[in-house]
Amino acid sequence: MKINKKIVGYAVNTPDVQADAPVAAKADVIQMHETLKRPEMLVGSTYKLKVPEHVSPHAMYITINDIILNEGTEHELRRPFEVFINSKNLDHHQWIVALTRIMSAVFRKGGDVTFLVEELRSVFDPRGGYWNKGSYMPSIIAEIGEIIERHLTIIGMIQKTELDEHQKKLIEEKKAELQAEAESSTGGADGEQAWMANATMCVKCNQKSVVVRDGCQTCMNCGDSKCG
């Protein structure tokens, strides 16, 4: 086609769109952020923390309130929003207030807040830790970290890794070997107590169950090993 006039404009031909054709709605997904307003009601869980009498004579009650984001949609999420700790022991009042305010601010900031667990669990009491329900706790702060981890696991923010059947079987075999060796060296005494007496603390599960086996430090409780 020959053009005899000056071109003053142009347009691109596109296929006609039917008026009744469905248009996919773009999902407006709400993410956790610090400017998110607190709703009138939050879903809460309260955990009781009872430590030995010489550490604290009164129990602590840790309440974690969660916010439900994108409720009723495929993007529904449950995320921690605030935390409170109550106790009759006023000796801990100052650091409890400071800790709960900082943790609540971190929760409302959004993103990956699971780092709080490791930070809290790595706090050691200079006066020494304590045993609680069969587990060694380096401090009250560390046990609060255990509770935070339990809650984040329940709401799906932390995926708990379980040992498979092969790993469980291997650990049981190693325990049986240790027990037999200890009984033979102690003349028939309680082999389990004997090898556990020489074990060291596991930094992963806080159990006194790390022994040197096959030239490598291995936990006989959770399977953590320095050799992978």
C-alpha cells in the first residue's frame, strides 16, 4: 500500500477482548510489617515456666499473641505479634519488661524472627545453669528461648527436623556399645550412668550426651556430630 499523506499518528492492532471474559484478580497479600495496626483481638497461647526453687521461687507465665494475616485465603499466615511475661518474683521485673518489649518489636518488624531462638538459648547465667525436666538449661533466658521455639514450631515458622529410622537405629546401637564397654570396665555397674558421667553438653539439644566415638564428638540424644 502506497502512503501519499504525512503520517501524524499510529496504533498497534490487538485482538479484541470479549467484554464478558473473566479477569484474574490480583491477590492483595498482606505481609507482616511494623506499621501494621493491632487488631481488636489476637489469638494467644500461655506457657508456664517453672524453674528450680533456688533459681526462682515463683513460676513465670509467658503469653505470646499471634496475628492472623490474610485470614480465610490461601495466603493465611499466623505470626507472633507480641509477648508478655508475668511472675510474682519482682527481682526479674526490669529485665522481663526490657526483654518482652524488644521481642515484641522484633515480632512486629516481620521477616524471619526465628533467630531470636538461638540468641536467647546462647545466654548463660554466670552463677551456673540448672536441670529442668531432664534437660540442662544454661539460664532462665535460655529456657524462655526454648518456649519461643516451641511456639514458633506450633504455628509453622520453624520446621522441626526429626531423626529418621536409620539414624535412630544407629544411635541406639552406639548407646548399646557404650553401655557394654562401661559395664565391662566398671565390673557390671550401671553402664548407662557410667558413660553419661563422662559425657559433655550438647549445644544443640542441651543434653549431657556428647561422647567421642570413632574419633568424632557425637551426641547420643539428637545425633549432632562435629564430623557431619
